[in-house]
Amino acid sequence: MLVLVGAVVVLGCVIGGFLLSHGQMAALWQPYELLIIGGGALGAFLSANPVKVVKGALRDAIGLLKGPKYHKQDYVDLLSMLYDLFSLMRKEGLLSVEQHVEDPQSSSLFSAYPRLLREHHLIEFTTDCLRLMVGGSMNPHELEQLLEVELDAHHHEAMAPALAVTKMADALPGFGIVAAVLGIVTTMSQLDGDTSRIGMHIAGALVGTFLGILLCYGFVGPLGAAMENRVQEDGKAFECVKIALLANLRGYNPKVSVEFARKSLSTNARPGFQDLEDHLKAPRAKATA
């Protein structure tokens, strides 16, 4: 939502400042300049990126209006799920989680967290790591290297739409110059006409440069940056799982392993220690009641 607020502030301040300096709003209305700049940038964007990235850019841009993908309660559920897995492994051994890992959709453990179960990439990442722990006999150092490679690949794929939008933003001033040059060409072809019309054509050409720069730094560039920030924030869930699994593999008890993971979360999304503690105690309290 802040993306829309920022766009309104940019537009209001730029247009408001122009009008307050006795500018004429009609002079900025240059639909053909917008067609050249917007159409050229969109065409270049489509030419430079595969369909997957184009769809991802549209999805991520819309996702900014919906707020963060993971909220504080989602992280509470994620940490609780990891705690349940580690507790089961501690009580009954590594092989006890094999049936849950092989079919998480029908697992009673994973089904207790329906919101997380819908996050297929996160669940797949978690179950793949657990498979390695169960059947791979890997030490923490080896597993950490493997998880880093997988997280880097996932991060690169998730970041591709945002980087594509940022590159499109960088191209907008260039297309603004193209529109301005074409406007000058039109002006030069009418030098024998009325001077007022020549002035209008020159103004229109300059508006092309203005629009290219404004769209770049006021709208599309910030949109790409916001998409990058969202990818970074959403990636915290995967980092959280990695840290918890490595801590468990190093021999820490379930509570300490989960606490390592909790500390890795950003402060605005991190559940409090007591909140998580109460959440972990609640199922046992119900079971003994």
C-alpha cells in the first residue's frame, strides 16, 4: 500500500509544484509521448525477459498491494512446526519423521498448520532438508553448504522479476530522449509555420524527456526496489528453516534450535520469546486437560 501512497505523493508534489510556478497543465498532456516511452519500455521488457519473469513481475507488483507474504503469526506457526518436528525426532529418532516428510499433505503434523501447508516452496524446502538429515548422514558443515546453494538458487529466481523491472526503469530516461528527439524532428519539419505552434512542439518534445525521467525515478524504479525488498523479507522464512535445521543437527535441543531461528527474523516480524513459549505450551496444556 505504501507504493501507492508514495506514487500519489510524487505525482502531487511534481504536478503541484509545476502548477504553483504558473505552469499550464495542458502542456504536460502529451499522449503520443507517453505512447512512445511506455510502449517502447514495455516492448523492451517483453523482449528481454522470458514469460516466467514477465508473469512473476506482474504477480509481485500486485502482491505489494496485499502486504507481506508472511506475518508474525505465520512465523509463530513456522517455529512451532519446526519445534514439533524436532521434538518428534528427539523422542523417536530421525526415522520417525520419514512418513511426514514423504507426504506432508496427509501428515497430521504438517496438517496442523494449514496456512504453511499452502506455501509449497517452503514446505518442499523443509521436507527436502529433512530427507537429507534422515537418509544422508550429513554433518552440519556439509548440509550448510548444500542449503546455501539451494537458497542462492531460490533467491536468484525470486529476485529475477524485481531486477527486470529495475532494468526497465533504467531504460525509461533513454526512451524519454527518443520521444524528445522525435518531437524535435517534428518541430524542424514545421519551421516555416506559426511560431506559437513551433513553441508547442518544442514544449512537447521537452515533456518527453521529463516523462521518461519522472517515470524512472518516481514510479517504476521505486516499484522495482519495493519488489526487491519484499523478496528479501519473504526469504527470511527459508533462512529461518535453515538455521533451525542446522542447530538441531548440531545437537541442540528443540527449544534452543527454534530460538536460534527466531533470532534470525527481522524485528518487525519476529514473535516475542514469551509469545512463542506460550504457543508451544498450549498444545501440551490441552493434551493434559
